[in-house]
Amino acid sequence: MSRYYEDVRVDDELEPVEKLPTEDLAIDFFGRDNPTNPAFADAEAGRRMGIGGALVPGVLKMSWMTQYVNDWAGAEAEVGSIRVAFRRPDVAGKPLVLMGRVVDKRQEGGKNVVELEVVTIADGEPSVRGNITVALPSRG
């Protein structure tokens, strides 16, 4: 299914989607030998550090946000820019809800550009906020 520029309105909300970052998924995303932070590579290390388990990599959450927008936009769309702010860490094993809304639509460089604000919510609080632009096809 394709989404068309003419059918999108500012303040349209995207249907929320829930993701469950398992410990194995979170750890395997970077690899079990990741040297940056033990909690990215070992759930037990995260528990010993008081984090509660394996950390969910921010880049994994960002990729889910991009996929979320791409799925909403459809096959004929083109994802443009992505800007995110990581607000707080998430621990694997807890559901994350992706939510989004249209904050702008405009003509830019000959393209029909739609800007979406997307957020990941865990335990009722935002953990990542982002803005993603996508070029949508026209009905004409």
C-alpha cells in the first residue's frame, strides 16, 4: 500500500506499534563481545550495574523508528532525514511502544515532504524522540 501526500494532514497520528526487545536481540544487535559498555553485551553485567539487565542499543531503537515510518509511508515513499535525541536508556525484556504524528508537510526540492515526530515509550515515559522526513508520492 502506498500513502499519498494529498491524503496526509498535519496532526495525523500513526497507529502505535509495540516492540519487545528481548535480551538476546538487544545483545546480538551489537554483538556479545561489544567493548563499549558491559550492559550492551551481557544481561548479568547490566543487573550487577543496577541497570536491571541488558541495555537496548539506541541504534536498534532508531532503526525501529525508521522502519515504523517506512511501514506507514508505503513502498513508494523515500525516507529522508532522521534526527533523534536519546532521553534515557531502556532495558531489554520490557515492551517499547512506537508512536508518531505528522508535524509538517511541504514541497521541498520538487518532493512532497512529510515530517513526523516519532517517540519510543517505555514504562509510560519517552526514551527516544525523533523527527523523520519522508517523501511521499502524489496521487496525480
